[in-house]
Amino acid sequence: MAEQLRLMAVHAHPDDESSKGAATTAKYVAEGVDVLVVTCTGGERGSVLNPKLDRPEVWANIAEIRRAEMDAARAILGVEQAWLGFVDSGLPEGDPLPPLPEGCFALQDVAVAAGPLVRLMREFRPHVVTTYDEEGGYPHPDHIMCHKVSVAAFEAAGDAERYPELGEPWQPLKLYYDIGFSKGKILALHEAILATGAESPYAEWLTRWDDRPDKGPRITTRVECAEYFTVRDDALRAHATQVDPDGFWFQVPMDLQQRAWPTEDFELVRSLVDSPLPESDLFAGVRATSHAR
Ligand SMILES: [Zn+2]
């Protein structure tokens, strides 16, 4: 019998696991893969984005509320979840940008901050790890730090000489970056909406696209997961303080999303197995070898 497959998805804040690659994790759970979401910070400095919950008693208990929201989202996605315990850096705004708050995740030494993740990789023993690209997917300091510690831990976890006090070495076989937004995807959604005669919420986004590089050409792996988009949205709504249920993300009709772009997309950046690209499965090349491990 083949060994149980395991996927680790490393995220910066509670709610990121429900907006980035969420349908992919729900799909693998449904297929019997063990999925562990790792949340680097407690999301203590997130804003309250749901006007109905922007109330003093919510702000007073935000850390506790975000933990409860994460529990609800975890149950909806069917994943296991672990906190790394770092403190949210917040998204600095202003010109010049204010300094990051003392002690926050983004100010930690990468080699030190990677330690708890190395320990988790050695305990959970994932075959596949997903994280953000070098720009964090979007440039929040915690997302960039999440990228750095994920790469550092992926490279150290299998090395017996690194972090010897943090458990038996375990080398994950593949590392992916989540590519949430490619120009092709936004354009496909935009055109599908226009074809229905409705107004597209992506129009303004597309006019601003020239300022930023298109990550579409970096995609190596497209995971078909349209039937889990509803699970993704349910999990995202469970982070009730963080999403406006009447907002942008929920305006696009589900059947249109499922038709126009039925995949979540990733870039394979490290692989210790043979898997011809492009792929449609994060475990391509792993399924054949994992029985031996
Ligand atoms: Zn985040």
C-alpha cells in the first residue's frame, strides 16, 4: 500500500489559507491527502473589513475572534492547522512608510524564524509544500517573510546538520509558489462577465495591469478544483471580520468562475522528483515514489 500523501500549505495570516489555494487544499482533503495549513502569525493587526462587524467589542477581542474564525474555516476546508505563533507585522501605510512594530514577524531573523517551521516539517513530514513567491503574492511584509521562512525551512528540514535539536530530518519533495492572479485569469473572468452583459469588477484592475509583471508565464501547474470553489468561499466567509460578504470577491457568479478559470495555479520551484511540466497535480512524480519512503 502506498504511503499516506501529505501536503503542507504555509500562510502568513488566518484567512490567507481560505483565499489562496483554498480549493486545491479542499480537493486534496477530499482525495484522502493529509493537509496541514501552517499560519505564521495570529493576524492581530488585520483590519476589520466587514462593515457590519466594525464595532468596538470586535476590535477589543480581535486576536481571540480571529482564532475562532480560523477554527471555523479549518473545519470547512477539512484541513489540520497549526500556528507558528509570530506577531502580525501589519500593512504599513503612508509616505514615508512608518517603521514596522517591534517584535513583529517581518523583523525576525529568517534563520531563527524558520526553526519552528523546520520542526513542523519534521513532525508532519509533508511530500509537498506550498507558499508565496518572493514578492509575497502581494507585498505585505508578513507574506514576504512567509516566503523567506518557507524556502529556508524547505532547504534545511532534510539536513541532519541543520537545526539538529528540532527533530529527525525530513526532506519534502516539491516546493510550489501560489500564483493567484495571472493576467490570463483576470482577463478570462473579465471577458466572461462582459459576455453576460454585466459590468466587470475587474475592468479597473486590468487598466492598471501594465504597472506590474504578469506571473502567468511562471505557472507550471494547474490544479482543476472548480467543484471546490464553493468550499473556498464558505471558508473565506468564516473569516467574518476579514471579508465583506457583499464585496468584490463574491460578486462574480460561481458558475461563471467555474467555467472561465476552473483551476488554481502554481509555480514549481524546487523538485526532487521527476515530473514533466506542465503538470495538473501537486503530487505528480511523488505518487510513484512515496511508497518507498
Ligand atoms: Zn495575509
